[in-house]
Amino acid sequence: MKFSTKAIHIGQKPDPSTGTIIPPVYLTSTYVQEAPDQHKGYDYTRAGNPNFTNLEQTLAALGNGKYATVFHLGLVQQPPFSQPCARAM
């Protein structure tokens, strides 16, 4: 599969309830919980959300990798990636 085809189709599974192929952008910040600490996959958007999950799966596939990580704040990404470089110097 060519890169452009992967970029469009990877991670795009039809929604079982609506049949949509392209996932919607979720703008919610909180998710329903059955009880405290018993969530259905997501609890608060800063800890993860469907948008990030889809983006991570797509980036991993585009890079022919197994995993990818995205961060919700620009400065959060700095320590995980800069510290290994500093140690190597």
C-alpha cells in the first residue's frame, strides 16, 4: 500500500452505530464512568481521548511501527526526547 493510501485509510474503521468511515473529532473533556475509576476506555481528555488514539494508530502505521505517542501540550514532549540526546553527549 502506498504512503498516500495509508495516510487516508489507516485507522479508519466504520463506526458500528452510524456507519461513518471518517471518525468524528471529539470535543468533550470528560467521559461517563460507571463508578469512580471504572471508565469505558477514557476518563478525562488530557489522559487520552479517541482523537489521540486514532492519530497514534495512524502515525504508527505510516512509520511502519507498532506504536506512536502524541502529547496534548507542546512542552510535554521535550523531556522524553531531549533527555536521551543529552545523555549521549
